[in-house]
Amino acid sequence: MKKIARAHTNIALIKYWGKADAKLRLPLMSSLSMTLDKFYSDTYLEKTDGPNTFILNGELQSNSTKDRVFKYLELLKNKYGITDNLIVNSINHVPTAAGLASSSSAFAALAAAFCNYYELDLSKKELSRLARLGSGSASRSIYGGFAVWNKGTSDESSYAYALEEHPQMDLHLIAVELNAQPKKLSSTKGMQLAQTSPFFKPWIDRNDLELKDMESAIHADDFTKLGSLAELNASEMHAVNSTAVPGFTYFEPDTIKAIKLVQNLREQGIECYYTIDAGPNVKVLCQLRNIKNIVKAFETSFNNVNIVVASFGSGISYLDR
Ligand code: DP6
């Protein structure tokens, strides 16, 4: 019986934001992420006599999402000499393209579903490499807990590994969905533009150091250090965006308001840090004891925010259909 592949979304604490090779999706920097329990994609495949088909959340897709999925499917089929046409059936338990990194879980689940369907016996490292070709961040969603994507220099050497699959750290992530609209500038395009910033290279030069510091914060179970480093790294990414030529930003006025709220909470002794990806939404890193107060502060300051409290999720799994 062919299975459903489930992959959880991950949020980078040290961001991937630039490619050395666009076709192979080789990054210019190594990255480190936390896999989340609350957001995931479930995907399974079926053969069809008709054309390739992509069904997302029960709806037949006819937009650019479909083109990207089909392009990736062709790559997988060519790699393994498969000529079947396929129906890709996915359920995304993630607000699609709203900056909650849905492509990480989507392409990790698709790579895993493909390998399961054709009984390809890949190691996790090989699966990570395969997922990377769909979307860079997907390489990290193969693992639970904390994962590191080693940038590498070739298709073979660029893959993610588990830093700690089942961390005991008291770390929670409050996803604050300020705006559920799909983003106007994709990550793929944003990270290309970012490289025109005069601050891009100095930022990349710091990658080894930032990664090492983050790893030692994790090993030392040091939430303060982890949060400060994650906030710094995210701020660097967005500073590079605003200083690109031409400059751009994913921030909306509410994003700034959320950043200030996090800073105010910290001043009041409620320790929390933000990280922000390619969209206006804010993720707040905190410890268990402060969740309630932080959620309350966001609900009081914003109308109609959607708040989800997440913690560590698991790596790829397979479910019966
Ligand atoms: C800001 O993995 O979506 O979330 O490889 O072009 O598909 P492509 O990019 P993608 O970029 C993710 C960017 C990020 C940071 C991160 O997840 O590391």
C-alpha cells in the first residue's frame, strides 16, 4: 500500500537567503532551523492515464504553484527514469505562502512521497538532497528538532542533517499571522535581489561564526543566546533586503508594530525574540512560562490576528491512506 508522506515546516534561526547555484539550489550560506509540530504537509501520489495533475487542499491547481510542482516532478522522473504521469495530492496544514515557509514542508513531503511510491530506498541524507532541489528550505524538513543544512559545494555535498532530533530545550514559537495574503515577492526572487546589497557579502562572511554560536547556544541550552542570535540573523536578512538595489521589504506596518511589541515585552521582563521570513508575519521565540502573557499582548495589540503556538515537530513520517 502506498503511503502518505508527512513533512513538517521548519523555521530558520540562521537563514538561507542566497544561492550559489540556482539550478542545483546550492546556497551561499549554511542554515539552521527548528522543525515545527503545528504546520505540515501531507502528500501522496497516484498514477494517471491523463496529464500530470496537482490537487492542493482538495482543489485542482491551475496556477504557478502547479508549474513549480510539475517542474520538480519532471526532475524527479528524469532522475529515476520514470515515465508515468502522476496525480499529486497534497493537504497543506500551513497558511500557504504567507511567510510560514510552506515550501519547506511541501517539497519535503513531495520528495518523500515520490520515493515511497517508487520504492526508492534513499537514506535521509539523500532524501534531503532530493528535497533541496525542490526548495532549499525543504532539505531541513526531513528531520525533526534542530537541523543544519551544510551549504556544501556540489549536489552531493549540500544536504541537511539532524543536530538534535528530539531536543529537550524549553523553546516555543508563537506564529503571529498578521496578514494571510500570499506574498508578492517569492523567496526565490527576494534572495536573488538581496545579493545586490553592499551588506550582503559582509553578512555572508559572518555565516560560519553565527552558525557556530547558534550551535553552541543549543548545546548549552541557552535560550537567551539562541533568541538573540536568531533575532540578529533575521534582522540582518531584512537589512540586506532594504539595502538591495532596488531596496525592498517584506514588512508591513503591523510587522514593525509587532517588533516593537516584542522589544517592549522584553523590557518588561517577558523574555522573547522575533524572527521573520519572506513575508510580513512574525514568529516569536519564547519559553513555556511566558507563552500566555505574550499571546495576550498580541491579542490586545492587534485585531484579528491568527496566533498558533508551536514547538518541536518531527521529521518525515509515512501514514496509511
Ligand atoms: C527566508 O526555501 O523558499 O525562509 O530554495 O528558492 O525555494 P527556494 O527558497 P526557500 O527560501 C527560504 C527562505 C527563508 C529562510 C530559510 O528558510 O532558511
